[in-house]
Amino acid sequence: MWTVILSLLAFHLSVVSSLPLGISYQNPSPLPILTLPYGSYRAATYHPASDIYIFRNIRYAAPPVGNLRWAKPAPPQPESTLQDGSYGHKCVQSAISGMNLVGPGNNFPAGAAVNQFLGGIPIPLFQGGDEDCLFLDVYVPAKALKNPSLKLPVVVWIYGGAYVFGSKDTLQPELPFYDGSGMMSKGDMIFVAMNYRLGAYGWLAGTTMERDGLPNAGLWDQRAALQWVRDYIHLLGGDPTKVTAMGESAGAGSILHHLVGEGGTLDPLFSKAVLQSPAFQPMWDRAGTVQATFETFAQLAGCPDKTLACLRGADGAALARANKLLGERQTPGTMAVGPTADGSLIRQLPQVELRMGNVWKGLDGAILSHTADESGLFVSGAIQTDAQFSTFLDAIFPNYTRAAGVTGKVEAFYPGLAKSNKYKTESARVSAFLRESCFTCSIRYLTTALGEPKVWSMQYSVFPGIHGSDLLPTFYSPLAADVSSLVSMLMVPALGMFVSGISAALQSYFASFITTGDPNTRRAIWNLPPAISWSHPSCPEGEQASRGVLDVGNWGFGTVSDDQNLRAPCDFWADFAAAVTILGGYVPPGVEVPPPQGFAADVSAGVDVSRNYKGGNR
């Protein structure tokens, strides 16, 4: 049998290798064909209005099934049949628990009940998908195919979705997410969008995974796609040395983790970055709660022995059901999985790495942004009292932090309504806690680690200013490549009346940064509203808010001091992360984590701070 398989493989290789690498044409179709070492892909579409070819569903890795589950992405197998982009799946999806869908009404018990009801309604966005999903799309200006020597800069989009849902072409063809044509209209570039494994498939971690599998498989998928760009984008007229990684929410949080890969020494495979609302819930306890999540998933998937071997041999439907149940059983407002310190790719919590300056020094620059209300969408209406807030914290932090008194400091820093008038409602308290621990402080840490001269900071305040609301102007285009339905033709122009001016300016900043390294060089000055000069941020010692932050408001652009990202809470969370790392024994051997201010009395002296570093309790 193996002889037959090897013969077929050799035949496929001979067919593929007989074709010249790069772009060719095959009559009668006018669409170009990209030939790679493992297969050929015809462009799926050409759009005359934007003069862009779109290559869809190029496979960048083998299907991650069977023994390739929770393993590094393997090279694609050779394909002798010409691919036309029609085959390609999004990755398996699931919903997040506890989203706030009723806004301020979440502050009241009735509103909380309605919110929980709405959160239980099935939404197609959170359903479906397939394990065979490691594909990418490439948007290429026609002139780059005609003249590959142009060597255009490249932007690689990494989508968000709380690490459990999303895809490279979310909501297409009805809406232009994530269609690169709008941004490409503001500057000559190639746009790439990838899929990566989600939920338990991409983010299971813990001691078993560290020993037998691959924690953070989603990050490794992203690296494989970025490696594909480095290896092959020149065939499409792109410059592999001028790659910008761009992402929102979980996508931006992923980029942050790439920048601290192996303590900031691993080349992230991009030279610039745009991080919109970088988001992740820190996974604090590799050997404890993270390992427990792995074991829960294994049991839900029908693997009572809790082994990776069983999971790799499990039925696909059983895994999908377990992935869904894992999220549904999670405490509302918390995440079961996400990027996790694993003692290898991600040595320790990124807050600690960035505080120590352990970041990729080869980055040429970064745009870092957040919305005016990052956390409101994630405030669970189930938390209405101080006691419920305490229970909520217990679901997030490991037991040893409560025993050491560290969790109590969180409750003191975010005082309850019975002890202080700092917050008007319990939801406001939860919102501040989530905003600073999971969203905005990452921007401050990155700014300090990279250096202010390499950073441009932005706040998106256009109403309603909630998390994700900056995506529409980022991708809006009246010439969007795949807007084809009647609904879209009616909606997009209507939306355009409100966002086209803001979008044109915002996209010009991004395009200028991608193509020149500076968002000001080619900004849309003659625009309504005009794109103003954007300076680097600064936060002088002794001040709380960063100055020089670009504010995108309802009526245009201005400069503000960022009161959503203050020094004191970010210092608190950096110290908290250091204390939890030391207490848990997760400090990399030979590394000295700076003593966490305010937590010194809670961190025992003489304890082996690296006892659980390699493989947790093993």
C-alpha cells in the first residue's frame, strides 16, 4: 500500500514541478494562475473597478486532522488538479459566554435576564466550520502581476473573534469583512488574510499539551501563514522584507504574543505591526486551571483517559460538540482558552516579558489603537453584587492567588459599591477591571517596550465607540470586491454616508504606514474630515495619561490625552502578573523577574520560582 501511495505522491510532484513557479495564463480563461511547488491556483476573481485579482483559498498547510491535531502546521500535500478557490473552509466556530447585547440595560436584573436570553440564540457567525481550514486569500493589484519587480509592500490581516470564532472572509459577500480593496485603494500593496485554528483546536494548553502536543497551535498557524508570505509572495510581486502584520482584538492580541515569542528573540516574520484593540484574557496557571480545562475538554470529547492520543483519534463531530460545550460551561464574561504561556514559544505572561523589555527589537514601527469603550460588550449581566464580583474573580484566578492574598488586592483596587463610590454600578466596576486587565494596558506595555519613537497611538471614539466598531471604517469601500447581494448594495452606500470620510482618512493613515513606515507621509490631507498630523505618544514620568494620542471622533480627528489607559492601573496589572508568575513557580530558569511593587509581602522568599516552569508539575 505504501508503495502505491509513494508512487502517486511522486507522480503529483512531477506534475507540479514541471510547471514554472509564478504567474502564468491558460486559455480560454483570462484569470492568472499562481504555481507553487505543491500546486497551482487560478485567481478566483478580477474586479475592474479596483484592478485587483483575488486568489482565494490557497492552502498554506496540510489539514490539521488525525495526528496533525495540536501539532505544528505541516507543509501542504501536492495537488495535481488546478485549484480555482472554490474549496476552502473556515475553522470550527463557537460562541463566547456572557456577551453584553443590551448595553446599559445590563446594569439591571431585567436587562441581565434579557441579555442572557439573547446570548443563547444561535447565530450563524458562531457556528459551522471544518478542521480542514488552513487557507489564505491574496488580493493583488494587476500591475504587480504584470511587473513583479515592483516588489510591493504586504499587509497580512489576522482577524479577531475572541480566539473562538472568525475567519479570513467573515460576513462576505454580504459585507466587506475582511476585504482589502478599500485599504489598497489608498496605496500600492498586497493584502493577505489567513485562517487559523480556533477554540480548543487552536488554543488548548496545559501540562499535557506541553508534554505531548502543541500549545498555542493558533499562533503556529499564523507563523506558518507568515512564512508562506516570506517564501512565496515574491511570485505575486510582493516584497517579503516589507510585511506588516495587522489585526484587531484576538488578531492584535496574537500579534502581541508573536512580538514576545521566545522572550522577544524569535523573528515574528514581519517588520511592522498595526494592533487594533489587542485583547486576550491572561491564562494564569498552566499547571492548574489551564490543565483542568484540557482535562474537561477531553472528557467532553469522550476521552476519559484524558490523553492527547485519544483526542487525535476522536470523531470530528465529538470534538466539535466538546468545543461548543466547553464555551457554554464557562463562567459568563470569561474565556476557556486563548494564548497561554507554555514555557517555550511564550515563555511567561506577555505583561511580564514586556515589562522586562523582552520584545522583538527588529520591529520598525507600530500603530497601537483602542476604542473608547473596549470592555462594555463583555460585561456579564450576571454580576450585580459585590459578592458576585468576588465569585467572578475566583473563576478567573488560580486558587493560590486567593490563598496568598493577591486576589484580594484586585478587589481593593476595584472597590465594591459597599466600600466606595468609585463606580456607580457593578457593571461599571467589571468594565474597568476587564478594560485594564485584558485590553488597553497591553498598548501601554508595548509602547514602553518598543519605545515611544516607534509608536503611533490612537483612540477610536466614533459613536458607539464599542469594541470592534472601528472595523467598518477600516474595511469600508464602495468598490468592495465581494459586495454582491441586494442587501449589501443598499446597506453599504447608506453606511458610506456616515463612514466614508472617516474611513478614507483612517485607511490613508494605515496605507501610508504600510507603504512608507510613517502614517503621515501619504495621509489624506485633502479629505473631509482631513487626516491631521499624527505625532508619537509621550507619557512623562509622574503623569497618568499618554499625550499625543490621535482621537478619531464623530466629526473628525484630534489629539487627546488617553484617559482610558492610565499608568496606575497598568502598573498594578504588570505587578500582579509578576506576582502570580513568581507565586506559581513559572519564572523561566535563569531569569529574574523584577519584584512586584505592592506585592512583596505576598511573594514568599526562598521558594523555587521556576519549579513549575517546564511542563508545569512534571
